[in-house]
Amino acid sequence: MEQHTRRRVHRTTALLTFIAIVFWLFFQLNKGGPFRDINPFAEDPYDAVGSFASQGALLVGLLTYARALRFCEDPSQVIKLRLILRGNSLVLLTVLVALLTDVVAVLLHPLSPSYWSGVLFTELALMFLLVLCAAIVLLSTFRRWHFGPSPRGLTLADGIDDLWTLVRVPITKAEAFLPRTFVDWVRSFDSDRAFAHIRWLHPRTHPWRFVGLLGVLAGFGLTLAEWREGPPPSLAIGVLVAAIFVGGELIASLVGFALLGGYLGLRERAARR
């Protein structure tokens, strides 16, 4: 595949990843400040949808961009082209579903006319415009291509190696200003080296264990972020909140991996009869 075509895939994926980042910022910023008391989709169940959607879109977007970047520099990665299309489509769909949920919240809980409610409406409209533009670009980039079969035998470890591209490429480009040994280490690093001494957690052989740990860590991270706004009124409530966050993230991680891991090339899909 020609270099300009690979660059087009890279640019399209960069746009989708940018939208995932913008949506994450849209979700986070509109939960605080002047929007705290007027934002109808900052309350559950709309907030829960936005929370999982923003995390999922951002994670899938980064993975897909890493694959597109790797494909841009290595033509042999063309076997992952279908996975790049799937990742971009999933980011777009996830953001769209979350935005439609926000619209439902606004319709069921109308905002009082004010400056900040106008800002919120404008942000929501701009997000829809971004999604529409991205859908047109994505269709234009991929609609004429014939895709081969999805690569077989990929695991979560291969996904981590793809993500490492986000570190390896900029370090390699800046190698003239960095120690040679450090650059060589970055180039040779992969998931097998990272988990050589903790094989019980290796994502290639123990993917469910690894995903579960990520879910627990994400839950604790959300708990700490929540407590930054102020300590819980009591220890019991604090423990309950932490359990809800950790349990929710753990379940979401395992269910997401079960439903989408094979689709995104992070585990072997079950054979069809």
C-alpha cells in the first residue's frame, strides 16, 4: 500500500482519536464549575453512560491511533487495517450514543434559559457536528477498500505492543538528542520483556487476570478523583463509594473485554459453527 494512502488512514484515525479526547473533556468539564447545578446529564443514569462511554472511546481511540501510526511506518501492518476501521467506527458509535443520551437528559429535564445553559447547548451541538464530520471522513477513507480477513492469534499483549508505538515513535524521532542506550531500549521493549518476571499477570497468557486488575485500578482512580472534591461524610460511606466505583469499573472492564476483545483483535474470537 502506498505511503500517501497509509498517511490518509493515519490522519483519519487521528481525527477520530481527537474527537474521543474532546468528548472526554466535554464530559469532564461539564460536570463542574458553572455547569455543576444546571447540567442534566451530569446526574445518573446519564452520568454513568457518559462516564463509561468517555473512558471506552478514549481507550479504543488511543489503541486505534497507535495501530494507525504503526501501519503508517510499517506496511506489513496492513493486516490490521480492518481492526483500525473497527476501532474508529466503535469510537464514533460510542460518542454518538453518549451524545444522544445527553439529548434525552436535556429533553426530560429542560434547562432554564441562561448564559451557561446556552454554552452547554452550543457545546453539545458542536460535538454532534464533529461526529458528523468524522463520519463523512471515515466513510470517504475506507469505503473503496477491500479488506482481507482479520489477523488470527492476536492477544492483549499485541495490543500493548501497539500502544507502545505511541512511545517508540516520538523517542525514535528524537534519538539525536537522547542517549543511544535509552533509544535502543525503547525500540526493543515489548510486552514480553515487561512481564518477564510477573508471568502470572502476563496479558498473553492471563488476559482476564490482567483486565481485571486494570478495572480495579481504574475504580480506585475514580474514587481518588471523587474524593478530591471533598472527603466522604463518614468512613462507611467512603468505603461504600469506593466499592461501587471499583466494582463498576471491574465489571465494565470484564464485560467490555468479553464483548469487544475479539472484535478489536485483543483476544481470539470464538470459532463460528
